[in-house]
Amino acid sequence: MELAPRHEAAVLGLFRIVTGLLFACHGAATLFDVLGGPQGGSVPSAGQWPGWWAAVIQLAGGTLVLFGLLTRPAALLCSGSMAYAYFVHHQSDGLWPLENGGEKAALFCWAFLLIAALGPGRWSVTTPLANRASRQNAPRKEAVSTHDT
């Protein structure tokens, strides 16, 4: 079954919203000990490498992606942070994500790379701003005089 082209932007928008929300929840759980708390154990101290910084990227980057604001750079940063997490923290425990517990890191990495490549889709904060800017920059029709003055 093929998705109708008119629905592609909507599905991409929904994918971006859900992925950003889930990622932001991971950051909030780690930073503020909410939503079941940090999955890695304890809340990292402010500035602690890499846990605190990863949580800040998750919360801030996930929120930006969720709302579709600076989507491509935020998604690229999120993707890179998950690649780092996979290769630094999971890869040493086994080759495959099922062996090393890195499924979430791998999935988030590739999901954010897809969002960075394809853009925000529908329902992003920047869509109305881009539409408004294009309307303002559109050439205006000037009244054409039929006789010389």
C-alpha cells in the first residue's frame, strides 16, 4: 500500500512530533527525576559529563524537534548525540543493538537523521513563519500606466 503524496507531510509531521516528545521526556526524566526517573540510575550533577549534557540535549533538542523550530540542526544534534551514546556506551558490550542494549540509541539516531534530512513536515512552528515571509517577499503587482507622463 502506497501513501498518497498529499499525506506524506502530515505523516512526517506526526513522526517528528512523537519522536521529539519521546526524546524530550528522556531528558526531563534524567534532569528532573520525573516520569520514572533517569534510566541510567541517578540524576547527574549539573555539568557532569556526559550524562547531564546528554539530558540537556535530549530535553532542548527534543523540544525543538517537537515544535518544529530549527528542526534540521536540532535533529542533527540529537542524532549525533545518540550515535555517540551508541558507540561509546553500548558498542563495547556487543556488536548488535540487541546484544548491547543500544536499541533506543540506534533508533533515535536514525529517526533524527531522517528528520534532519526530510525536514519538519506539517504542523511545525516555522511553517506559518515561512508562509508569512514568502507572502511578504512576493512581488507586488504595480499599477501599469497606459500613457506616458
